[in-house]
Amino acid sequence: DDIFIGTGASSCIKNIMKLCLTMDNDVKPGFMIPIPQYPLYSACTAEFNAELISYYMDENNNWTLDPDELERAYNEARSRCVPKSYLCYQSRKSHGPEHSPG
């Protein structure tokens, strides 16, 4: 029901990430970002002093997400941050995930 309007994809991504920036008990928030990734995501994570939580897409399976890999990254990150959000790409056969819609 909510619609967010921005001046472009970059500003919208930054604004949505900012919405997740709450500190829980002085522990950094974390963003789960797939690897390979669009550089804006890691740049925003660094700009916001948040933790980058990397998880790996399966290149040999049309860049799909392995739920076990997502769980691995989440569980590993919990000791150093509070995971707030994750980004998941749609699979595309002809391109890697950096060319996919979010």
C-alpha cells in the first residue's frame, strides 16, 4: 500500500536502506547483499557504517539463491551485527545478478 517515489534507483536504494538503520544495543545493523553485487549496495553499507553480510549466488544454477547459503551468512553475521534486510535478485539466464531487477 505504500509507494516511495525518488529521483532514481540509487536514491531510492539509499533511502530504503536508511529506513533500516536502527541500532540495537549498540550493535551495527547489517545488510545481506548477494555476491556478485552492484557496487552501490556495498558503498551504501560502508557510508552508513553498517555491516556487509555477503552471501553467494549459484552461478552454475542460473544465479539462483541457495537457502542454505543465505542461512549460513545470516548465522555467521549474528555475532557481529543485527541483520536488518537482505537483497535477493531474480534469476536471469543471459546475465549475472548485477543486471537483474531487485
